[in-house]
Amino acid sequence: MNSTRSTAREQSVIATVGREEVATKKGHIGRVVAGSVIGGLVVAVFLVAVPFAGATEAVITGLVLLTFGAAWFALAMLSQRRTDQPQRWAFVPAAFMAISGAVVLAVAPTGNELGWVWPPVVIALVVWMIVRARQHLRSRTRVWILYPVCAALLLSSIGGAYETYRESTDHFAMAGRLIDVGGHKLHIDCTGTGSPTVVLEPGLGEPSTAMAWIAPAVATTTRVCVYDRAGRGWSESAGRPQDGVEVATDLHTLLERAGERGPFVPAGHSAGGIYVLNFAHLYPQQVAGVVLLDSMHPAQYTKIAGWPAFYEMFRRASAVLPSLSRLGVGRALYGSAYSDLPARARDEQRAFWATPRHSRSVRDEFSEIRTAMAEARSLTTLGDRPLVVLTAEKHAEGGWMAAQNELAALSTNSDHQLLPNASHSMLTEDKDTAARSSRAINEVVNAVRAKTALTGHGA
């Protein structure tokens, strides 16, 4: 009797456990899909925006791929253990993304050798995923979540293929030449005749084509050189980010090996002004005068009200752009930019800025910009060498005008000129405003030649 009762109880317990397992197996597949996919996206954004903010392209791309791989793995595992709709097909994208992410982290590629390979592979994978999802997933999340994810992957593949195609067809004849400065070559283009020689320093992230209005105008009165800092335009990468001293040293070597002799009048726009100050500090005997075109200040981070917020935002954005540019995002961002430049320079600017290579150079430059600023503080005076500071007042941030006044005080022979109707970018991009920049440069050239004080025409 007792044995019979015990057996009945055991059967009851087994039946209860079985019902619980069945109930567990019939968990909500939609929650698993949403939690896995959306959770993976949230974690990827968090990693890129917080602990790895500002990291290199390989780290950003590799981490995102590994995170997405983990998300697909979670979908496959959880759907098997907690629902009656196992999505075993998700192991395939999980493995593909995890392996791809690991390879990117290990190899850290900078070229685009696989640009024709990965887009069709991903497209084939996405088509296969859609077919499998239609066969195995009975949930509205298939339409609301998985299909949009697949569409995003398809668009990324198409964008990647288009980017590879454009990079293979965008070829612009290089004016000037490449000079080896020690481990990498820099592009320099010098035109005009006369002394002193003007050396143009483009702004943050800008290639030499940004000076397309200014260089020809200055060349009518004296010798002028424009060049590309390492990693952009026609110049080769230095292989690592460079601080202000390294940029100035590269420029000095470039001018020397190109056969250009001083004295020089370096003229820098925006961040280019920081490199000009570093050059003037390191090679004072070669600098006859200086022009600062709405230049950054060495104490920019503390003196300009909006700079700390901009710095943190751009530090994150500039690190993500190289990865996004491989998907063709740069073509969308810059396809209609720089319309005020001369036609040829406009097309070159757009083509350069759209590439992952250029985005990497911007990220690298920005990662060292605070160091370059700190180094530029070593220059405390230019003595009585001619200095023109040209300042754009339109949309100027709080503290900008005071900082520009401090720059003008670097020389006892300076002229601070104000442009109330000009914005920061107009000093190089807008034809008429760029003419004011050219005139400011020529004023310093004339003062150097005549060995006289600047006339102080102002605005």
C-alpha cells in the first residue's frame, strides 16, 4: 500500500515538473528576439560611447562586431532553452560576426583589400537569414525587429560596395610632389616667386585643397607652399597620431628637403594656427612673420565656453566615422559639402573627406589636439615680427574674442582685424572672405619685405 502511494506521488511530481518544463519551453519568443537584438545594440553603443570612446577604428569595429555576434548567439541559445521556437540558424551570423570582429581586432587593417569581398558575402548571409527566419520564427518581432536589422545589413553592404567602387574611380592628378620626411611621404605644392615664402596650414582635418582660394591669390605676390599633413590628401600616414611638435618637425623637414628656403610666413586657419605657433617656437630663426586666420588658442579648452562639450562630442564621433565611412556614410555626409570652393577643389575635398582613410587621419589628429595646444603654450612671444590675427565674429562662441585678442598680443607689431559678417569656415571657403585672408597674408609679406610696422588697417 505504501509502495503504491509513493509511486503515485512520484508520478505526480514528475508530471508537475514536466508541465513546468513545457510551460518554460513555451516562453515568449518575441521577448527573446527583442532582448537579444536590442540588447546587443545598446551594449555596442555603450561600449563605443563610454569605455572605448575615441578608440581606433579597429577597436571600434571589432568590438561592435563581437557584441553583435554575442547578441545573435544569445538569440540562438535562449530560444532553444526558453521557448518552443528554437532559432538555431542564429548561430551562423553569431559565428560570422564574432570571427570577423576577432580578426579585425587582431589585424587592425587600414586598407580596403576586402572591399569587394565582404559586401556580397554579407548580402548572401542576410538573404539566408531572412529565409530561415520566415521558416522558424512565428512572431511579430520577425517583421518589427529582424527584418529592419536585415535591411540595415543590406544597406551597409551596398554602401560598402559603393564606397569601394568610388575609391577605385576617384583619382585626381596631384599638383606638386611627394617628399620623404622620414618613414612617410608628405605632399607639398609650391607656386609663385619671391620672398618671404608663405606656408599655409589648413584647419582641423582639412587637406591642402581647403586653401584653393588663398594659395593662388598669394602666389601672385610671393612664393607660397601648401601641403597635406600626414594621412590626408595626397600625403602618406605617419603610422600613428602626431602631436604639435611632430607636425612642426615634419613641416620643417618637408620644406628643407623640398628645397624651400626661408624666411617663412606660416599662415594657419583654425587648428592650423596651433601648428603654426609650434613651428614658430621650434624654428624662430626661420619665421619672419605669422598670420592666424580665426585660429584656435593654446588654452582653447579652458578659455572657450563651448569647447569642452564640443571636444567630448567630437572625440567620440571622430572615432566612429572611420568605421561608418567604410559603409559609404562619408559619401552621404560630404556629398554636397564645400560648394563654395572652386569646382576642382570642391570635388577633391568631397572625395578625400568621404574615405575611411581621411576619417582615420581626423580621428588621429583630434586625439592629439590637446597635446598640440599644450605644446603651443611654449611660444610666449613673437617679439616684433609682423603678426596679423584675422577673426570671424559671426557665430563666435563665448570667450573667442578675448582669446583672439591674446593671440594678437603675442607680437608688439600686430594687427587684429575683425570680420563681423564672416563665419569661421568662410575664411577659407567663401571666395570674397578668403580674399580678405589673402590680403592679410600679403600685408605681413609686405611688412617683412619693407621691415616696417604693420599699418593696422583693421576691418
